[in-house]
Amino acid sequence: MIEIWNTALFYPLLNLLMWLYKLTGNFGWAVITLTVGLRAIMTPLVWNSMKAMKKQQELAPELAKLKIEYKDKKQELMTAQAELYKKNGINPASGCLPQILQIVVLIALFNAFNMVLNTPPAEIVAKLNPTLYSFNKLAENTQISPWFYSINMVKPDLINIPGIKFALPGVLVLLSALIQFLSSKMMMAENPTKADPDDVMASTSEQMIYMFPIMTIIFAYQFPAGLVLYWTVFSLVSGVQQYFATGWGGLTPWIKRLGLLK
């Protein structure tokens, strides 16, 4: 199983990462280029799920009516909702595969980052070359710089301020959390109906808008900045794709208040 994982995903991603590093000369830009490329490849998978999400948002008023009509009749409500989805060509589970794929790629990249960045400089060639393809082998005495401008890709992006006993999240971490929040907000309906207190799924969706950014900051205290950079760029590209697929979504009222949208 491990050999299949390495051959099918880990080694290709590691080789692509190192090839991009050679091409750009900077590990940070290699991560950014790799992230944009991966998201572009996954576009056909996520596009349909984004469109399905838009249709579900448009059906929110009808779903609300069904909840009133079949109150205290959960089985009949589920059947009616399934029929409504089928009638409108919506598969609620269409977004599962892209989410699973993103998690799998994230794990593989995490392993690749660890292998590249946590290997002592004197051992980098000996450790990486057995995993690299023949055209991608490293030359002797190759040195890999972990710096992306002022950010060390090996270590967590944290700021230590004299007088404060704990480290504060860095600019990259805060930017990642902000983009995560805005992307999650875009996935919501423009004029969402008030969530039913008994609707666990709706309540959870609303909570996740705030939980994801908080979790991003918490995890960033443990993960290397290279992985945070990947997640930041990935979320940004996802937000752009979300805009072209469904518009501003839940951000629409805010955009209107700023006078950027009529």
C-alpha cells in the first residue's frame, strides 16, 4: 500500500515540487506555482460541485417550505427533499470527491515538504536523489534555501514580541485565515433564510464559516509555513473559481455596502 501511495502520488508531487524549485530558484514560488497548477487540474471536478451548490442555494426557499410542510415527519421530509434535488438535477454528494482529493493531496504535500525542508543540508542530495526521476536528480553540493522573502518555509509563521510570553500568528497565517473566511462566506446564499435551530446541518454550516479560520490559525502553530502558503494560495484560487461559478454569494451584501456592486 505504501509503495502504491509513493508511486502514484508522493513521488510525482515531490518531483514536480523540486523541478519547480529548480525553475524558479525559490521554494516559496515553487509552492505557489505547484498549488495553482494542482487547483487548475482539479477544476473539472470542483466546477460541477460549485454549480450544484449554487442550485441548492436557489432552492433554499422551497426547502424551507418543505420543512414546514413535513414538520415532525423526518422520513417524509428526506424523501421530499431527495425528489426536489432529483427534479432539479442536483446531487448533494457531488462535492465529496473533490474534498477527499484535496485532503489526500494535502497529506502528500505535507510529506514532501517535510522531506525537503527538514533534511539537513549535508544530507539533502543523498536523501532526495533516490526518490527523484533521472532527469530531476540534484547535483552534488546542492543547497536548498528555505526562505521565501522574510518567511522561513521550514518553521511555523509566528512572530515573537518582547514582553509577550506567547508567539503571535504571522502575516501569512492571518492572510490564510482571512481568505479562508471570505471563501467560506462566498459559499453561502446571498440572502440566506434564517436557520432552523433544529436543523443541525444548517447550523453547522454557519458555524464552519468561523471555525475554519480559527482552525487555520491553531494548526499554523504546528505546521511549517510552506504548508500554510500552500493552503493560502489554494484557498485564494478556490475563491476566484467560486466567484466565476456562483458569484459573490454570501459576500454580496458586504460588496454592496462598499459601493462596489449595485
